[in-house]
Amino acid sequence: MAGRARHERQPLTNFSDFGLNKNLLQALTGKGYTHPTPIQAQAIPAVLTGGDLLGIAQTGTGKTAAFALPILQRLSTSASRPPKSCKVLVLAPTRELASQIAESFKTYGKHMGVSVAVVYGGVKYGAQTKIMARGVDVLVATPGRLLDHLSQRTIDLSHTEVLVLDEVDQMLDLGFIVPIRKLVSHLPKTRQNLFFSATMPSEIEKLAGELLRNPTRVAVTPVASTVELVEQRVVFVDSTRKRDALVDLMAEANMKRVIVFTRTKRGADRLAEHLDRAGIDAAAIHGDKSQGQRERALASFKAGQSRALIATDIAARGIDVDNISHVVNFELPHVPESYVHRIGRTARAGKAGVAITLCAPEERGLLRDIQRLTGLDLGAGDGPGGAQAPRGGRGGQQQRPKQAQGRSNGQHAPAGPRGPGQQRGKRRPGKGGGGGGGGGSGDFGRLAAQLSAPRSDRSGRMNPN
Ligand code: AMP
């Protein structure tokens, strides 16, 4: 069917083919997982051999189960652990991701009686110290807080058999590489190392080279291709009109569970207040919120009490909420990879979703960076200010939406009251076919009509070839 998500599953492989024990298989059946995702199909057999692994995969690919399942299998045959120790240490960049990983271990290991602790900053030490005192099978931690525990001798890492580093690129962004090196120096030399990152800049490649021994390398959905699962639209709108534009968009019944990305924490708070005033229940989540506030915001979003979750990039990374109907980029990210991470929130585990980017004229350059990364034509144009320019290296031509063209000439788009132009993502010529062709136009009324149209009526989904 035109426009349906391409499920990157490998139907010939079953979880039972991996030799996982019946407790794990039972938990997977309970979760309703029928087939492993590609990262699982590649990583599980490799990890079960006991060797090191370098996984290039981003969130949404099923990578947590890719390491959690073989680790749990290993734990089912391993001896008991001493007090204040852990057999498996998982390091993650954010508290949300750490909690999520811990939850996954508990879910998959629920018929095995596995003990799991999660440790992160921003909360008191007491409860964490207490749970680690008994010794745990799996400890999931953010690096800073774990270092504190090490210095207080409330944890001893000398019995750790497996080290997992998850979302290493984000740990690098957050300045955790030095803490990671310190933590690693407390681990036994002989251990299994599993290393996951969505991207592999040279600094991460170097860290992987230091930590891993003869790793099996597995890579799935390169950062630029996951976006094919998401239907992408760009609405060209002045920054002063973005809030109203968002309120208009949220009036659509199909905007059921929406993550809205802002660039700043203050911007997230202000936008949540604006939506609330407009009668749209919204909650903001970012690094300045207390742990309790973050948990409450997430819980109300998950329960459907708030329809919109306003988030900054870092806060959103570890959030695993099913059935996000839309991702809205209220502001474009400065780093183009963040765009892919953001829109990936609505395409979890092969599901489809819609991403809407509100692009102000001054953000065109950022949109062009995203086009370059993803190979998609999002209507930014190539030349200064979106002006059309021959597309040298890619050898194709750009067809800009009429309204984007009008606005780049300083005219008002011939649209409704707010007059935004809009463009749907197209595979750019020379990057895998798909025909190009702009054709996005219309006001919010038309945009809304298109958003609620059946998928087969929409031409915006990327050509998966
Ligand atoms: P992750 O990339 O680990 O954050 O996983 C993304 C989402 O995919 C989570 O909501 C998982 O529960 C879900 N998931 C993981 N493995 C599978 C699978 N084999 N089939 C269906 N969903 C899965």
C-alpha cells in the first residue's frame, strides 16, 4: 500500500532460533513481539557468543532488547553476586533512558527473578545505596552519579562481567567521556563490552578502539534512512506566528499524541503555557525540571491527559512512548542529526508517523543542512535564502513549492490568514530516486485537510527505494 511504513523486520528469523531460554521467550510473547528487528537479528547471536559488539543503531530500532536479551540469557546461568556489586553495568546518557533500559530488563527478565537497579543524578542517594548494597544483577546508571557512588564506595565494579555503553554519541555530547574512562578503569580487564551509538564520529571510533576487543560490528538504519518511515512536512511560517500555527495544527483531531521540540528550556515552558492558555493540555519536559516534575509530565502524556509534550532534544532522547502520532519541530535543531532523532520518536520499531517542521525564513539554512544529511527535498532550496540554484554534486533539480518561492522573494504566500507555505519531504533526485517534485502549497485549512486525509491520498511519504 502506498505510503505505509516499511517494516524492517526479517520474517524468517524467530526469537526461538537464537536458543533463548523459555522464560525469555515467554516474556517476549507477553510483549507481543513476533519477530526480531534487524539489530536484534544481528546482535543477539553475536552477543550470545560472549564477544564484544559495536552496534551502530539509533533509538527506535529495538536496540535495547538487542543487548538485554542475550545478557539475560547469560545471567540465567551465572553464579550469584557479592554485596555492593553488579554483574552487568549499563551506562546511559540520561535518567529517562536509564529508567527505560532498566524497565526493559525487568520486563524481559520478569520470569527469571533478575534484580535490576537504576542510578542517576537529581535524586537522593539513600535508596540507590540501599538497593546496591545487596548486590544486583543489572545496574543501569548515568556516569556522573555512578562515579559519586564509586567514590563513596557504595558500589564495587570489580565483579562486573558485562559493560554496555548506550547512546555513546550523546554521552560524548554531554561530556561523559572522561567519567566513562574513569569508570572503566574500575572494571575487571576481562569482560564483555557492548557499545551502541547512532553515529560514529572519530572521537567515538577512538573510544570504541580503546574499549572493544575484536568486536562484531553491526549497523542498521543509517541515520539518514530511518526518516523514510516518517511522513515529513514543512510549514514555512514566520517565527512570530509559530505559536498560533501550532495551536491551529493542534485543532486537528488526529494530532492525538504530539511531541513538540523547542530549542531552549525556557522556550519549552513558554510554549506549554501558551498551549494551556489556548485550551490544549500540554506538559514541558527538560533538564531544569525536577525528577518528580519530569516523571509527572511523562506520566500524564503517556496516560493521554496531556496531548502535547514540549521537550528539548536532550530531555526527549530517552523517552519511549508508544503511538506518538506527530512530532512537531517548533524550531529547527542546530545539529541536523537531531532532526532525525526527533522525528524518530514517531517511528518507533517500524511504525509510521508524521513529522511537521515549522520553518521560519531565518531557519532555511538549518533546513538545508537537514536536506544534505537525509537526502530529502524538504523545500529549503539550495541557494541563499532558499533561492533556486543548480544542484552540483547531486545532479538533480530542485522543485520548490510555489509558496516557499513566493516568500523567499519577500512576498506573502497566497494562502489563508497566516499564509504559511508547506512542503512534504521528497527523496531528492540522485539519492535513491523518487521523482522529486515539490508541489506543496496551501494554508492551514488545506494543510489540515491533507493531514487528516487517508495515507494513500498523500504523496508526501518518501519513496522507500
Ligand atoms: P528501542 O530502540 O530499544 O528504544 O526500542 C524501540 C521500541 O521498539 C520499544 O518500544 C520496544 O518496546 C519496541 N520493540 C523492541 N523490539 C521489538 C520487536 N522485536 N518487535 C516489536 N517491537 C519491539
